[in-house]
Amino acid sequence: MQVLPTGLLVNICQIILKLFGVDVPYLAYNFKVLLKDFFSKLIIILAILGILDWVYNWWDVERRIKLTRHELKEELKQTEGDPWVKARIRQKQREIARRRMLAEVPKADVVITNPTHYAVALKYELGKMVSPQVIAKGKNFLAQKIREIAEMHKVPIYHDPPLAQLLYEKVEVGEFIPEELYQAVAKVLAYVYMLKKKMGKIKEPIFKENM
């Protein structure tokens, strides 16, 4: 079977289309326009689908992360206890420690105050302590409680703002004052010694700064 040349087939098709009143150049132009419009819309649709897919994936990842965090918190609750319960326990422990500390204030030899912001209670027993010991200290509301207890039990209160703040910041409850504060504290205890001597309540010599 003999095959017609390609050019001849194209010419025959053009003649047939013209017989039916079809404008070949116009048809070719419109086809290009339609094809271009089709691909433009296709690109826009694919871009929108891509954005929607990214948003969905982001939402899904965030949801999984939240679930993982929740599961982790639940696991910690089971293995280490409820954080709220632990916080309550710590709060109770602080309250107990605070009450014990305030119970020591009547045993103090002197309370050094700011006078409103800080209060530090000192105790010194010659022959038993290497230096005065901080048995209670507080700031603001707690300082006020220490002063009230001291006044109630007639513990001498000595106003020395710099020393009170220094003792509060440098020495913890139960610790003995450091050597660099011996001189300042010795002056306070000397005042207390003289005060107690006048009242006939002195029982032992005053702390010496050169000990």
C-alpha cells in the first residue's frame, strides 16, 4: 500500500476544511490561545492545591506535637507525680521551715533591722559557738513578723540598715557570721551587753571580734 507524502496530506486537509468553511489560520490561533489559557489555569489550580496541602501538613504536624507533649506530661505525672501536687508539697515544706525559724526568734540575743525591709536574728553562746549565728532572717512581711515576735519576747532590736541587709544577703539561717563581719556584729552585741547589764539580765561576756 502506497503512503501519501506528509505535505500532500496537509494540503488535502486544508482543502477539506476550506470546503466546510473553516478558517485554518484562525483555528490554529484559537487553539494556541485555548491551550495557553488551559495551562495558565492548571498552574493556578496546582499552586492552590500545593498551598492547601502545605497548610494541612503543617496543621497535622502541630496536632501530633501537641499530642506528644500531652502524652509526655501524662507520663511525667505517672512517673514523677503531679507537678501541682509537688508544688503544694514544696509550699508546705517552706511554711513548716518558716514556722520553725520564727519559733527560734525568742531565743535570739538581738534582732538587727533595716528597720522596715530586713530583719536578722542573731544568737551567741560563749564557749559553744565560734561566732554569732543567724537563727532567723526575713524580708518585708517576714521581717515584720520577726520584729513583732522579738518585741513580744523583749528581744533587743538594733537598727542598722547596712548591716541588716549585708547579713541577710551573705549569711543563711543556721550559719555563723563570717570573719569579715565580726567587727560590725561585735559593736551590736556590745550595745546589747550594756543594755542587758543595765537591766540586770546579763549572763555571759560579750562576743569578741578577735576570736
